[in-house]
Amino acid sequence: MSTDVSLNAPGDPAQGPGAQTQAVAGTAATPPPGARPAAPRTAPAVITRQSVTVIVTLLVATFVVILNETIMNVALQRLMVDLRVDAPTVQWLSTGFMLTMAVVIPTTGFILQRLSTRAVFMLAMGLFSGGTLLAALAPGFGILLLARIIQASGTAIMLPLLMTTILTLVPVSRRGAVMGNVSIAISVAPAMGPTVSGLILEHFSWRFMFVFVLPIALAAFAIGAKYLTNIGESEKTRFDALSVLLTVPAFGGLVYGLSQIGGGHGGQAGPGAPALLALAVGVVAMLAFVLRQLRLQKSAAPLLDLRAFNFRMFTVSVLLLVVAMIALFGAVILLPLYLQEIRGLKSLETGLALLPGGLAMGLLGPFIGRLFDKVGPLPLTVTGSALMVVSLWQFSLLDAATPVGWIVALHVALSLGLALLFTPAFTTGLNPLPPHLYSHGSAIMSTLQQVAGAAGTALLVSIYAVVSAAGGMVAGMQAAFLTAAVIALAAVVLSAMMRKAAGAERAGAAH
């Protein structure tokens, strides 16, 4: 696919600052002599029937891959017993999945340039389906982890493909509503994951979690193969292998270091030498990665075009999403642990307890999207961030006798807060970008979300483990949730900075 990325070829006038201003304003820059004419720089004024077909096809596939991402959460306890591994080891089925996505997503700008829409979709769903089959047949933990990494590679490609396609096909004035409808898939799927997993584990082996997903994935693959059409044209672009190699120690080092903070060995307090070394390697590699991208911006196409950060609302939105994901992913892992380990709920009961919150988040998505188009991001994000902080703080007060009904109510409140954050943050952040930065903005957002989620999971689970070893599981859970609440306070500050992006308004006027 090359929705916007065909506009990003070396020599394209859109790469210059002046061209960026023109693109945001909805006007086309004149290409230099001999250059291939650029594709249209603005989304169409209406959504065509063909565009609806493309978006719906991608939504179906995205629903499947995101359902798979959360289907493991309730199963971790069963996997520890069946595969004879400890809690820090089994956690890598989730953390490794997110890390893989963080490494693969930055390459999607290159993939979207070189391949057609249809080819990118087939690659993504082919990887996901192959990984799902391998997971169902995995004889042990090592092969299961490999299968999850293959699945994650397909998932990583699907997310930027969906977001970039929406930015290209949907006019600015309708993006809030469309993003709200998209949230049905990306919110209901995670909500259904634990419930589906609980139902399966109640009656079958853990392998059937993948046996259940496989035919749905193959059906989405077949639908896409038949109905998906190509958008734009493919481009020959330079692939920077060094940038890709740097993502591994940068993101892997940071997350591994965080997972060891607080003593991953024997309950030792404080970070040990391996944790500090991993964090140091991660920071140095991340700095090298950023410097490499800044250098490539001057001479060639970067793996991630960091000029997206020149747009203030993009930067604020990305930071808001990062803070929300650090708090959210830790809570997503901790809550099933609390319900099962402390409250003694079974897998199915845990899944059913988490279902109302996820359904509320998804069903409210279209309404929040339409509301965003009318009132802008500020009232929505401020309300959402406040709800998130209060909910996480209340989670930090849970004990062994807290009524399950109150826990469900808190989870619904947390989900409502996140619903009020995600659609406005995504839309406000991406709206002001010129088309040649669509894929890079989507990739940056998706990459940092996954890294933040992995870091949040590693950090909060480590805090839970260390405090539990000293004061019991209830104390560990309270400390971890309190940490999440403190982190979430930053979201309140960032939410107050959200404004309707000027670039989006000018682009909208052009339509």
C-alpha cells in the first residue's frame, strides 16, 4: 500500500518545510522539473463506497488481531502450571508480543511504500495466521513464545495500515466520527479477549484459544484477498538496516531493565547491575536511533520521520497516549492477577468481570467521535484523564474483601476515561500532519504506545512482585496500582494542553 507514503519519495517537494505548510493548508506544492507528479494531498470531501469497503475489511482484520493480543491475559496462570514456568517467564508472552510490535512498527513506513495495499494486508494476515497455527501446535514455552512473536509481526503491520488508510480516505471533518467507529473494534476486541479466553479455559486446553482464533483469521484473510483494492502506487525507497537494528537494543534494553528494577532475583530490593546495564544500553541505543533518523532526514528517507514532532498537537497527543498506555497496560495485567490470585475467581468469572468495561468503551466510541467533531478534544480529554486517575487510585485501595461489584464498577469507570482519551488524542494528533507524514505519524504513535505498554507492564508487575514478597499480595497490588495512579496524573496536565489543531481546521476548510 502507498496511501500517503507515495508522497514521501526522495526528492518529493513535500519534504521541505514550505511544502509542509502548503500541504497542511490543503494546497499542493509544485514538483520540480522531472519529478513524478505527487498524488493528491488532501482526503476526498466524501467517503466513497469503495473507501467504506476498504476500511471495513481492515477493521475486521484489526478486530481479530487485537482480540488475540488480550486473549492471553486470563490464561497466564494456566500456562504457568501446564508449561512449568514461573511468573516473570510467562509474562514475556505479553511483553515479548509488545516488544516485537515496537520493533516491527517503525519498518511499516518502508513496507507501505514498497508494497501495494493488498500485498501489505496479505503479508500481515499471513504472518498472523501462521503464528496462530504454530501457537496451537506449540510443544513448549519456547515455541509458544516464537509463535507469539510471529503473530505480533502481523499485528504490527495491521495497525499503521488501518490508521494511514483512514487518514487518506476520510475527510478531516469526518475523522472524529470514523475514529469513534473504529474504537468499536479496537475496544470491544480487547474486552472480549479475556471473556473468550475464560470460556475456552473453562472447558478446553489453552491451545484452543488459538484454535478458536485461527478460522476467524483465515476468514479475514480470504475476505481481504477477494475484496481489498489498492490505494495509491508503490514506491522504490531505501531501507535503512541500521535503524532497524538499533530499535532492538533501544526498546528491548529499556523494557528489560524496567522488568528487573526492584530486584527480579530473590526479591532483592533495588535495581541490580543487569537492570542498570540494560537501561543504559537502551538509553544509548535510543539516542543513536534518534540521531540516525535526524541524519537521514537530510540525505534520504528516514525509517521514522521525526519532523512529525514539529506539530505541537501531535507531540502533546503522543505524550498523552504514552502516559495512558503505561498506566493502562499495567492495570490490564494486574487486575486479572488480583481477581484470580487474591479473590479466587476462575478464568471465566474473571473474563466476565472485565467484559462490561470493554463493551462500554467500544459502544461509546461512535458517540465520543461525533462529540469530538463538535466540541474538540479539551473537555473530553480532561474528563477522561481525571476519571482514569480516580479509578486507578481506587484500585490501589482494594483488599481481599472488596466486593466484586465495586471492582467491576471501577473498571467501567476506567474504561470510560480511556474512551474519552483515545479517540480525541489519536484524531487531534494526526489531523494537522501533511499527507507525506501520515504513515510516519501513525508509526510513531503505534511504536511509542507499544513501548509504553511494555514498560508499564514490566514496571508495575516488578513493583507488585517485590512488595508482595515483603508484605503479601494485597500490599503488592496496592503499591502497583498506586504507582499507576501517580503516573496517570501526568495525563491530566497533558489533557489540559489539548486544543483543536489549527492545521486540521485549515485542511478542513479546503474540503
